[in-house]
Amino acid sequence: MIHAIIRCFVIICCLFIVQQISFQSYVYGDESLYEERLALYKKTAAVSNIPWYYLAAIDQYERNMKSNSKEDEELISIHFADEVWYGIGNAAMDPNVAIIQLFNGIGLDGNGDGKADLKNGEDVLYTMAAYLESFGISEDDIKIGLWNFYQRDLSVKTITNTAKVFKHFQTTILTDRDFPVSIGHNYSYRSTWGYRRGFGGNRIHEGTDIFANYGTPVKSTTYGVVELKGWNLYGGWRIGIRDIYNIYHYYAHLNSYHDDIQVGDIVKPGDVLGSVGSSGYGPPGTAGKFPPHLHYGMYKDNGRSEWSFDPYHYLKRWERIAREKRRSS
């Protein structure tokens, strides 16, 4: 009996340790892989006229489009279709650059081994840089090149916003997070995603409500760019942030905005965006139709469509992070 209890205790301890390791990986990521990627972005930028932060943003965008966790371990996640890389008619998918060019493929040799290998990160990144450079090297030219490659406005916007963040912070190692309301104030929340809403017709609740007093600071949970700001019939005074992980963060029912925060501003975790209120459900200025709270929503983009998902478990993680920061400060 004693041995069984001891074995059970050991198993529980092991599970706890594994959980903590997984949590730390989620928070901090594999910095050595980040550094290896960053070095390759800068190496490719040095032999092309495309800034490293655009190459990093494209790679980041494509990595976040994929649902397979093994993709996170790849050095470079940019994808080219076989017929685009090798050329239509190159049925053998011969990696010889001369053969690829003969069949009007775009694959290039980035590491000097004489082959354009679709599975080689250096070759793929160099090919993407050369493709963009063919449209020109100004920011507008790069945007045109991105649109021609992805044929989607949201993809171009997401990549350019991410590039803006990487350029501002001069790194891609941006793994910090924060809770969306100040943990120094009283607040409460539970999972309310998917609940039915009556105002404005039959619809579901696309977020989590965090109840707090008027004036409680509302903060950015992540690194990103302010994409939207202003009044909405349902959300009242609201603000939207597109982060570097293809996720749109929606903050609604605000009482006020912080200082002169504007669309296009770069934010980081902990930056104050505004304060908790009860605005919405009517024309501009309507407030008080429900208790003060922050509606926090998250929307994922996979390169084809964007959808709402339950932010509750992320909020619990970020709340723990915020409390750990507060204890250690």
C-alpha cells in the first residue's frame, strides 16, 4: 500500500514537472531556434535588397498558418507549390537551377551547393527575397510583391504589420505576454465564449467578459499593431490589435482610450490601451446598458479565413504570467 502511494506521488510530481516545462516552452519558446532563424534572415537580407524583418514576417506568417506543431521546429516555414518552384513540365522535379529556369520555375540556390532544394531553408528564403526584389525594393513595391504572391489583402496587412513590429524591436524573440486588465484591481471572469446574445439579432458571444470597475486599466496582451479604433454598435468604444501570430485581439466596451493611441501604433504586452467601461448597444456615446466589463475576443487567421475562438485558457495562462511578474518585481 505504501509503495503504491509512493508510486502515485512520483507520477503526479512527474506530470506536474512536464506541465511546467510545457508552459515555460509556450511562454518563452526555443530561443536558440529563434536566433538561428534571425541569423538566416539577416544573412539573406545582406545578399538581397529585402530587409530582414520582411523576410522574418513572411516566415512567421506562414508558420502560424499551419496547424501541425512539427512546423514550429522547421527552420523556415515558407511554402512554394512544386509547380511554382520547379516549373510546370519539370515532372522529375530536378533541383538543378538551369533545369528549373528552363521550365520557368522560380527556385534558386541560396546556400551555394548548386541546387535549388525546396526543403532547404536557405534556398527557400533566398528565393522569396529574389521574388520580392523582382517587384522593386521600396515598401510599396514589397507590398505589391506580397499581394501577387498571396492574392489576399489580409495576408499583406498581417505580414507588413509583423514586419513593422520586428523592425521596431530589432528582434523576432518576442514571447512576453500580459493579462488584459490590471491585476492590481478587482476583476472577475469565466468562460463565456459561445453564449447566446440577444441584442442585434441571434448571435453568439465571441469572447470572454472580464468584469471590473469603471476606469480599470485595459492593457495589451501581446506585441502587435493597432488595426482598428472607434465606435461600434455592439462593442461601443473598442480597439483591435493584430499580433505577430496571425491573431486579432478585440477589446470592447471601453470607457476611454489611453492618451493619443492611434491606428498604426506598435504596442507591447502591458501597454495601456484604455479603461474598462460599459459603452455600446446603441449610437455613439451609449453607455450603462450593462455592468462595466472588458469584452476580450481573439480571432485566428489561417491564410484563407478568420474565425473566433475561446480565449479563456489563454487568459488563465497570461494571468499567471502577470502574477509571477508582479511577485518578482
